[in-house]
Amino acid sequence: MEKFLKNSIYLLIIIIALLVFLIFYKIFPFSVYWQQLLVSFESVDVQENELTPPVSSDEVPLKTEERASLFMVGDALIHSAVYADADADTGSGYDFRPMISEVKEISKNYDLAFYNQETILGGSELGLSSYPRFNSPYEVGDAFIDAGFNLVSLANNHTLDRGETAILNSHQYWSQHPEVMTAGSFSSWDDMNQVNIGEVNGIRYAFLAYTDWTNGLIVPSGKEYLLARYTNELAKQDIEKVRDQVDVVIVSMHFGDEYSLNVSSRQREIATYLASLGVDIVIGHHPHVVEPIEMIDDTLVIYSLGNFISAQRGVEKLTGMMFSMDIVKTTEAGVSQITFKNMKAGLVYTYSDTINGIRRNFKVYPYQNLTEELLPNHEMYYNKYMNLILQNVSNIERW
Ligand SMILES: [Zn+2]
């Protein structure tokens, strides 16, 4: 009797399992896959067209959207007070990471993050130096890479400060970090002639950098690749080479007048020319202070991001811009279009205190993290510089 009961239960289980299978087999939306799975076990001929998942015009995506996020900050000006402080805590080497840790919390979240390495990373072995002829340790680069920065401008009025050796050292350093794309200074003609194209989330971008200034220093004759000195001709040639190969052209421009909060006619002339060549984003820096943002047709022009980190003095020079945006690529019927979304501008402040006449504890703070102790009246400064930055645009949010 017990055996009969056991057998009945087994039979019942098998029947239920079969029923469940048949129900799924008939009604499950992926029944085609079941058929594929079972085709070798079935005697019934399954025609090939039944094996192919049905494609109706409703299921072909009409519009696809791809998105890459971009973050940017301005000049890393590593004065001796900054590198001395980076060595002060341990005495065992330079560590700039704590100085930018507050910004890292933001920058690490982006697909692309830009900054201008104003002072050359020629390395300690060459002897470090400050204004007017800078040379900075490689550990500066380590800190920025650690914080997620991967677009670095090397073209500015300090690139030539310590000559060809420092530039080649800098290239040696950056070449060990292929995750970072540098622009504006090259180690050879071959290096310069390579197109600087990257791709992120299905969006292809080109990254170029130029300086309008060299502080009177002359690029060694025959080695003009060491520094991309801006001319309309060079920009045109470079941009035409990449324009059709990418979705977005990003140009970093070291231009403008130092300590001027206003856009110069020269800056506007260059930006207008770049816009006419189809450049999508112009990232400007050099004045050491922030300047207004403008749109020239569809081209976003950030004239000056200001300083990111430095030992300059005064709130104006210790305040820089941080900017965030999404580059959105919409493709419809095989035609792609680029738009900018979620554009947001904010400020950063380089804090330091003075102990026995020596500036110490350098740290860059997003303004929203500031306290009255770190910067008295920071709200007043925030409003002042944000109003200045956004005076000519209405589609950019405040951070
Ligand atoms: Zn500069």
C-alpha cells in the first residue's frame, strides 16, 4: 500500500512537471529559444524561419542615445610652497593626493575629466623649481590620475620653462599612463602627427590643445612639435584631419589676459574661428581667474577655468571653475546628432594656512564644502564669481 502511494506521488510529480513544461513551451514568449534548444531532440521538422526571432519594424530601435560625461577644472600651478607641503607630512616623498581628495569625490565619477598641467612634470631628478621657470614632480600626475583625470593639456606658457629635457621627461611619464590622453606637446613629429582620438560609451572624440603664449621662450628650431603654438593654420589643419572621424572635437586653449575677468578680443576671435571649424567644446585657461562662458552657435566656449591649485594669493586667484556636462549622441535613421545636457558650473577654492610664515595644508575644496573657517564670506564670493561666469548663458545650472 505504502509502495503504491509512493509510486502515485512520483507519477503525479512527473505529470505536473510535464504539464508545466507544456504550458511554458506553448505560451512562454521566448518559445523560439525552447525550439532551438529542443530541435535536436524533436522529430518534427522546424523550419529555419521559425528559428529566427521575428523582427518586425516595431522592434527596430528608431532612436538610440549614447552619453558620455565630462568634467573639467583649470590650471595646476605647482609653486614651491605646494610641493614642499606635499612632502611635509611623511618626508618620504611627494603625495599630492590629499590636496585634491575633496574634488576626487566628484571627478572620479566622470567618463572624461580634464585639467591643464601648467607646470611641466620634468621630475625631481631634474631639480624642482617654482615661478618663473617651473619644474614639478611626477607625483602631481599620479594624484590627478588617481582622481580620474584622463584628458590633460600640456600646451601652455610654462611648457618650455625647463627646456627639451623636461618636456621629454614629461612625455616619458605620461606615456606610462595610456589611460590618459595628453595633447599640445609631443616628443617627436611622428608623435604630433598621430590623431588624438578616443571613444567612450560609443562616442568618439578628438582632443587637441594649443597655447597662444610662450612667455617669450622660443621653441627649438626644427622641434616645433615640443609645443603646439596656436595659429589658425595649425588648428585648421589638425581639426580638418579629425572632424569627420569623430562625434565631438574638444579643443583646449591656453589664452587670454592674465588676471582679467573679461574675455579679450583675441580670445573671442580664436573661439569664433574654432567654432567655424566645427569644434564642439573650447576649454580655455591661463588668466588664473575665471571668465564668462559663452555659446558661439552650437559651440560651448569656456574662456577661462581659472586656477585649480596654486600658491597664488587672493580669493580671485585661489578660486577656479569646475564644469560638468553630458555629451549626448542621438542617432535616428542612421543620422547622429550631438547635444549637451546637464551643463553645470561650480567653483573650487585652494585653501592653505600659514604656520611660522610658511604656507601649509594646501587643499582644494568645492565651494559647497567650504565653511566660514576655511573661507570667510564664501557665499558672497560664490555669488560674485558664479554671476560673472554665467552672465551670458541661461542653460547652465549652478553647482
Ligand atoms: Zn598660463
